[in-house]
Amino acid sequence: ARDLPGAFVGDAILLNGEDVSAEVRSEATGGNASKVAAFPLVREALLQRQRDFRQGPGLVADGRDMGAVVFPDASLKIFLTASAEVRAQRRCKQLIEKGLMAKGQGDIFTQILQDIVERDQRDASRPVAPLKCYPDARMVDTTDLSIDQAVNQIIQFYSC
């Protein structure tokens, strides 16, 4: 993990020079990352690599333990949350927009919802950096918010 030849170029994630952004952001990778994150040696190997991505004037980092573990000294920590049902609906919408799922495939929605619930439970119960909103983070519950509303709320936190 320490020696993975990865890089960020714009919004792209490169591995050995190949754009692997879609694979990294896939549902399967997210689930597998949650399982691997339970191993302290893997977490330790990746920690400095993650920290090395931070450069002035700052960094927006997305992940379940970015504020608590990777960047504990961050000036603004946002804990984004939403109900599991809404997150599953949003994920299905993304898959439909990418042409990876047809409308009306309720069985896939049910599987995605189950995967989200299981991942949340697994991450919340892990002994190292459990998933939770830490006291120094600002919680933004996006269950009933549009993207613009969520962004505006975060900007307000940043402006304070």
C-alpha cells in the first residue's frame, strides 16, 4: 500500500498512469475498502500517503475517517450523512445516469440499500476509527437537502 503508484490529476485518479476513477468510486470498491480498512496495518500504510496529498491552501478530502484520523488538524471538518434509504436512491440514480442500471429494478435498489446498511454497521463497529460524528466536526444531514443546499450550508460553516 505504501508503494502504490497512484496520483490525482484534476478529478482523475491514476494508477500506473491509467485512469481508474470509475473503478475507485464503484459500489464494489467502496464495500471492499470498508472491509480492508478494518486492518490496522493497511490503515497505517496508507495514512502518510493520504496526508501527502494535502498542499496549501488546503484540501477537500472525501472519506469516512478523513477528519478524525487522516487530517485531525483540519480547520473545518464536515460529517456528511443521509438516511440509508436516500443514499440508496441517490446511488441508483447515479447508476441509471451512467447507463449501468435500468429504471424500475427494485431488486437492485434493495441490494444497494442492504449493502449501505451493512457497511455503515461494519464501519461504526470497527475498533480503529469507527464511523461516527466526532465532537469537532460539523454534521450536515443531506437527507432532505439538494446538492446546492448542502453546499451552501458547508460554505456557511467555512465563512464562520
